[in-house]
Amino acid sequence: MKDIYAILTGLGIEVPEDKKPTLDKEWKENYRTIAEFEKATAKRDEYKASLDTVEEKLKAFDGVDLEGYKTQVDTLTRQLDEEKTARAADESKRQLDATIDKFMGGKRFVNDLTADSVRNKLADELSKDTARGQSLEDIFKTIVSDKDGNQIPNILVDEAQQAAQQNRATFTQPRIQTPPAGTKLPMAEVMKLKNANPDLDVTQYM
């Protein structure tokens, strides 16, 4: 690019030194070089071509209910988001159920109905914000214990009580053989037979 001052000098115009800064500022703000002009022109032509392409494509939608399509797209997008949310909730519930099942597998309840009730309460408590920072065992204890921390009866099997019942001695009266019907026995034997067999009709032995 030829220097502007060389161009002016060639035309017989000399610019005083104190005016050069002002001239530099003015021509740079108001004029462009050929290279800059050609670059801007090329960019303009590029934008024009892009616009022509878009307008040509839009012609294919003449008479089409674009608003209807937009509504369908919005509906499908919402349904997809709802499906993703539901799937995430199902997976979260599945993981929670698996965690509870594994935890409760080591517990012995008095019956299945009680176990189901405790399980539902445990799942409900775990879904609350108050469960944050608490272990599964801590939440379980609050469900099966009273306000004083004592275990509520008839929820869990009392291992100690069960062991005591199993170890308790059982005393039975010695079995007495029943004589043939019609056998006459002394009254003392009849009473002894009756005590050993309360449901037996002993009149046949009297």
C-alpha cells in the first residue's frame, strides 16, 4: 500500500508536521484501503448468498402451518423431558428399594405384615430432607423404638425371649395305657386313668 504522504507529495501537496496527526486520524476513520474494501465486499457477498439460500429454503414452507409444527415440537420436547424425569425417578426408586431390601434382609420381624409396614415407613422417611446425614440404621431405630429409645414390642422377634422359651423345660404326665373296654378297675385306678386322660369316658371301667 502506497503511503498517503507520498501520494500527496507527488501531487505537489506538502502537509505540515503539526497537521499530520490530525490527517492520520481523519483518513483512517473515514477511508478504507482497497484491500479492506475488497474484504468488506466479499463479506457482503457472502451474507447476500446466505440470505438468498435461506429465502429459497423458506419457499418450501409456503402454506405450511409453521405454528402448528412449533406446537408439536414443544409438546414432544415436554413429553421427552417428562419421560426422562420419570425414568430417573424409577431408577432412583429401584436403587432405594434394593438398598432397603438388603438392609431388612438381616432383620427378623414377628410377621410379614409388620415387616411391610416398617419397610414402607423406612422408604417414606428416606425420601424426606430430614434423612440427610442419617444412616439407614439410625432411621430404622427411630421407627421401631419409642421416644425413650426402647424397642417397641411385637415388631422385631425378641431373640432372647425366643431362646428362653426354647430352653424352657416341658413337664408332661407319664402316659398310661388304656385298658380294653369293659375291664373293671378299682376306683383308685379309674381316677388315675381319668387324670391321665381327661377326655376319656371311664364309666366303662367302673
